[in-house]
Amino acid sequence: MRKFDLLEKLEVYQIDLLIYLSNVGGKATKKELLHHLDIGSYFLSKLIEELITLAKKSNGRFSINTSKHTISFQTKPDYSLHTLFNELIVHAPKYKILEELLLCGAIDVTRLCEKIGISHSTYFRKINELNNLLTEFDLSIQNAVLLGSELQVRHFYVSLYLVTDPKHQLKVPNIDPRIYETVNAIQQILDGQFSIFTRKKIIIYLSLLKRRNAQKNIQNHSEQALFFNNKSDIYGQRRFVVALKRTHLFKKMHKILGTFLVYYSFKMLPSETVLLLLFMIGEDVIPANSPCLKELDLIEEYSNFFIRTLKQEFFDFMKKRHPKANLTTNCHVFLDHYVNSIVYRHLIFKGHINYYWKLNYTNWKESRHSEIVYDFIDSLKKQYPLMFVSSTHDSILIENYAHAITFYEESIKAKISVGIFIEGDLICKNKVTDWWINYVELTTFAQAETLATDKMYDLIISNVDCTYLKKRGKNFFFLTNYNEKKDIFDLDQLLHDIHSSYY
């Protein structure tokens, strides 16, 4: 699902127009916009008029300026296009329906239609549109209630609130202090520091848990119920859950969760602690340095869980491609955790809401790593066909594997050594040398320094065309000026060419 999918048609065009303006520097001709949006002049005028109205309501946080032939878009430093995007979404009928389901548990159709100002026919049309979107999450709205597995319902609403960022609902005093206390207690058990994003996930999850208990909407899992959405290695899943219930982590989390629910006089269902732990594992909530991960590693091994097999498949495949290369210990530990987390997410949950404008997974297809990504995914599909369920769901896993493969291949390469020699005014040359050092190291695959005369380099950058300097490096880049744009472009290309030659 995309954030776009929650907007109305006019709003989709408005955001698309602003995205285009942002991508081209904030200003474009009306002719360019007509071509990009594939619309007529009348509709473009209507879009611009609506955006000007929104700008006036934004208290100067963004502005739209038009002339006879151009339109420009500007924002305050603390205001993003994402902010406007979210403001439009939270007022959209589809979002209002989803919010009503969460807040009330069921929809009073007449009351909701009056509240958000839509007709009954529009309401039912929006329900059909939502059901098409919710299919990705194995959820549906039937008879004014949301149907689906409990973990999927929570996964969906956490995903929705993370990408739409309803700040008013996630700030003190709107959040129950008990929820903050419970989040802190969970963090203490895990013995690691939560990021702001991770804290938000747990806060939303516990808020959902409290509300759904109050509505008596919690579904009980039988002992034989499958907690994982994916059907790969069902017996391994069951062994894993049984082993999970015996861990110290489970017992500690069970106690915390029980204390949280008892405070509100809610009955704690037998499956509740398993759901929380699977949510935390699937959402990568447990910090990478938490000692609790060692306990999870042990139960993965004890239950001979599918996760371990998939992780080993990745490292075996990469080692076969690069038999003479070795990852550093830190890189291996990082990738081990990353590959584990992306596979857990794929197996536990179904569905994803894209935060960014474009689908990120298309980018890797255009990279030099695309062939190896295709080869690896094809090998997995042949060996583990049940793991892949739909192109939409699978695309996120494939994108994440592409990231892991890129990271692996970049990590096994030696960094390019770059020496920089600038002549000129003392202050000026020191300043320019520092500028080029910082710029070169933005690549992440190059290390730059002021040229040392007793060292050899992969590349020398200088504003002096000198035979002696050229002998100190395998490659030499002669600057046109201190920081000409063409120099920057040409140097980028040269750095990537040198880096690619390290394969």
C-alpha cells in the first residue's frame, strides 16, 4: 500500500505536483506540469487554486507563487512536504473510516457519514476501495467491523500511524502514563536503548492493546493457531513458539504485560505475550546489542527454525560468489542481525505501507548488483517456494535482500586511498584541501587525506600538473579550479570507476 492510496483524487494530484516541484528545485513552468501530470489547463488551475488556499491556512509554513507561465513552491526549514501529505491524509474519508474502526471497534454508518460529511453511497464506495487495499494485509471490513488476525490488525495500525505520524495522539498528555512506564520497563528488560522510532512502535502497540481490550475485540488464539502469516516451515514455527514460552525473556515480558493489563482490569489471554514478542521480533524492536538476542539464537537453534536456514543460505551464496573475500567481524555481526530481521518480518507479517514517494525496491534493479540479487532470489524460490506469496508482499523482502547484498559487496572491497595536494594561498589551500577531503569521504568507499610524500595512493587530486605527483598515485585528477561543478561530476565518475575495478 502507498500513502497515496489513502488520498482523494484531487489530493493525489496536488501532492504529485508538489513532489515534481521539489524534485526540480521548487520551480517549474505550467507547460512542464501539464506534461508531467497529464492533465488539462483547467484542472491545473484548480489544483493551483486549492494549493494556494492550503498555503494560506499553513500560517506561512509553505507558499505557492504563480506567474503567467511558472509556479514555485517554498517551505520553511522546519516544514516538510511530508507534513502537508500527512495533514491531507488524516482528513481523507478512507483514513477517517480506518480511524473510526480503531477508536470505536465498529462503525455507526449514519453517524460517521454525518461526522465527515459524505453520503452513504460514498461511504460504501470507500469501503470497497479500502477492502482492495487491506487485502495486502489479509484484512477486510465486513458489516462495519475490521476482520483479520489480531497480530495483523496491530501490525496494520502501527504501520499506518508510523507513516501518517498523528503527533496529537502520540504526545503527552494524550498517552496514558502507564504506557510510558511499560515501554521503559520493556527497554530495561532488553538492556538496550530504544530509538525514537522504536519507542513510537511500542507506544502505538500498547495503545492499540489497551483500546482493543476495552472494546472486547481481542481474538484468542488456540494452542494450535499459527502466529506467523507465512506458511513456510509450520512445524518449525510451532517448535519456535513453544521454545519461546520457556525463555527468561518470555517470563519477564509476561509479567510486565500482565501488570499493564491488570491495572485496567483486563483479562490477559494466553497468547498475548507471544503476540507482543513476535511483534517486537518482526518489527526489529529488540536492540542489536541486547543480550536477549542470544537467547533467541539458542531457541532458533533448538527448534531448528527455518530462519537459521535462510540466514545460512544468504552467507553461503555470497561466499560462493566471493570465495577469497572475508567480511570483518563487525560487518558480519551487522549483516547477521539485518538478514534475520528482514526474514522474520516477512514470515510474521503481511503487508507494508510505503512512506516515501517512490517504491524504493525499483532502485536496486538499475544498480550493478541487480544480477546477483536476481540469482539469489531465484535460488530461494526454487528451494523454498512457500516463502514467496505475492509480488507486492515479496517485493519488500527482495528490496531488503538487495540492500544486504549491496552492503556485503561494498564491505569486502578495500577503500580507495586518495591523496590531496593543493597549492595557493595558505588559508585558501587549507580550506580547499579540507573541503575535498570531506567531499571524497561522502562516498563511504574512499579515504582521503592531505598528500603524504612517502605514501602511494589509488588517486591523487591536485591543482598542480606535476610529474612527481602523478608518480605517487595509480590515478591522477587535475582540478580545473578549486571546486568547479564539472570537476565534481568528473571526479564522482572517476571514483566509481576505480571502485568498480576492485571487483
